[in-house]
Amino acid sequence: MTPLELGLVSVIAIVVFIYLGVYIPIALGVVSFVSIWLMRDSFELAMNLLKIAIGDSVMEYTFATVPLFTFMGLIVSKAGLGADIYDVMSSGFRRVKGGIGMATVGANAVFAAVTGSSIASASVFSRVSVPQMLHYDYNPRFAVGVVAGSSVLGMIIPPSAMLIIYSFVAEQSVGEMFLAGAVPGLMLAVAYVAAIWVMGRVVPRFVGGRPAAGYEALAWSEIAAKTLPIVSLILIVLGGIYAGWLTPVEAGAAGSLVGLIIALLRRRMTLKVFWEALLETGHITAAILFLITAASIYSRMLGLAGLPNELGELLSAGEAEFFYVMLVYVLLMLFLGTLLDTASIILIVVPLFLPLIEPMGLSLVWFGIITVVGAEIGLLTPPLGISCFVIKATLNDDRISLKDVFIGASPFAAVMLVVLVLLINFPSLSLAILR
């Protein structure tokens, strides 16, 4: 087999292995290692490239953002700040049709700004928001759909683990990726709120619900007490990055310290909880490091196979314009989103398309935002919508099936697709803060 044929077989093998349940880094790393060995008939070359990939990943200074922001998100979640911001939002939207759903979106957007995790958001608001919506007679499908849809905000609003992973794969600045993610994340949150408002008037039976009389207006002092901790954390972390006072690594360290202080002041932090947060941080960090290392050797395998160049020549031969390249890219991500998780999509697809995007003079930061938003749609689509599975597992309610969660999430997946099209057509939406 030629190197090109081996490269094609390797990509297909990786997708199949991941779909069959093989751990993502194992599938990426082992297949890439064996492919390099076969291409060059040199075990020594494959070993040397593996050593380089590991060294590059471990020695990268900006990788420190991963454990720091992960620890901060875990501490904030355990401190109960998600429930507090939800109470404030629910009070503000209490008189609006679908108001609790809007409050869930708003609370998720704020929560995302300090956790960066869709899974954490889905888990927290499944417990906090869904029972309240069911109490006020909201349609169960709408209730779980709102939580599923808004949970993806954690992957686009900085600090986001997916933006960090993309920055390593594409060799872009983590700080610039965070800056670029702010406007699209807010756009998506506003689009969700608008969609809920429209659904409340066009298809009121799908939304359901009755006035949330239990949510009276909160006193200003209570609003301040519930919002000040999380707002302070956002200002320190994201404000420090946007103002240029802190690097992403320094912002992660500052946010972890402030989050720990908040948890201690709220008496939510014990030695046991602290130790659990440290252990979970270590597990997540090791998993992401493993992913980045596997992605590094995968990129080298693609380069040796000449697959990106061949793909570029194929599209050039067909005189492919920007529109067609992006159409193929989005359709590929949507297809893979039905099979794989977001990290897998980024690690497999981005190295293939980067050599096509760079010659066009397009911003790789903008391309990263498009990639993450496109891949995140997969969190809401069957058969492997991870956020939907997390919500179903967290609720453990026989009245709500996994099918109900997917149906409820489908309008929000459609909204994401509309936002994705806008971001593709208007790159300035992603790059405005950088200019």
C-alpha cells in the first residue's frame, strides 16, 4: 500500500475504533504509530516521532491552563454557585412565558464563564432546573431540551476545554481563542433565549408551563449576595485576560485561588471535597494530555502520508471555493457528531483541513470557533449526544426517556446550526475583540 492509502485506511480505522468504544487517545496513538512504522518500514522512526510528540505536549507552558481551569471549575461547582445564579435568573424571568427556560440559559451562560465544561453544566442544571420546570407544568421534553441545549455554552464561552485543545492542535494562542469565543458564546445564549420566546408563542404546547408564582422578586441585597461571588470570579479571570493584565495560565491560577476562597467562605469546602477536586483535576488533566499527545503523532502521520496535501489538490482540481470547502467541513463535522464526541472530531478533522485553510489567508482563530461550535452540535444529536446521556443519567427519572431528551434538544441544535452559518459568513463576529 502507498503512504496515501495507508493514511486513508488509518483515518477510517481510527473512527471505527472510537465508535466501537476504544479509548480515543489509544485509537489515535496506536493506529498512527503503526501507520508510520508501515509507511517508512522503520520502527525507530515511529518511536522517535512518538518521543517528540510526548515531549512537545509535556513541555508546552500553556498546557498549565488545563489543570488550573479544571480545578477552578470543579471548586465553583462544589461551592453551589450554579444554583445561586439560577435563582437570580429565575426571579428575573418569572413573568415571561418560558421564563424558567430562559433563566436556565442565562444561568448556564454565566456558569460556563467559570467552568468551561458542558458536562458540568448538564449535570448541575439537570438537578436544579428540570425539577423546577416540571413543578410548574412545563413540557418534560422542553425542560430537558433547554438544559441540554444551554449546556453546550460551556464549550464555547471561555474558559473552554475544547478551545484549549484546539489551540494545541492548531498551535494558536489560548488567550486569543478565549477572546474570540466570548461574542459567539453570547450570541448563542441570546439566540437560545429568542428561540424560547418564539416557541412560547408559536408552539406553546411544546413549552407548557404556568406562571412561576414561587419566584418572587429578590431583594437587591439577596441578588448581590448570590451574584457577587461568581461575577467577581468572572471579572478576575476573563477581565484579567481581556485587559491584558494576566496570561491565561496566570488567570487560571488566580481563578483557582479565588474559587477556593469563595468555597471556604461559603463553608462548602472540606478536606474530603478538596481532595476529591484534586483527584478529579488530575484525572481530567492526564486524559487531556494523553489526547494532545495522541493528536500530535496523528498529525505527523497525516503529514507523512500526504493526506492533507492530497485533499487540498482534490479540492483545488475541482476549483473549490471558500463556500464549498466550508460546506464539506461542516457536513463532515455534523456527520461525525452523530458518532463521536467533540474532542475526537477536533483531533481527527482539524489536522486534515488546516493545510487547506491557511493558504486561503483565513484566520485560524476564527476557524477554531467554527470548529468548536460545529462539533458541539454533536452533543445534542443521536446516537452519541453526550450532554443528552448525562442529563438522562443525572435525572434517573423513568418518566423521561432518552428519546425525550433528544427530541427536546433538537430545536436548540437547529439554533446552533443557524448561529454557525452566521459565524461562517461574518468572521468579524469571532474576531471583533481581537482587533
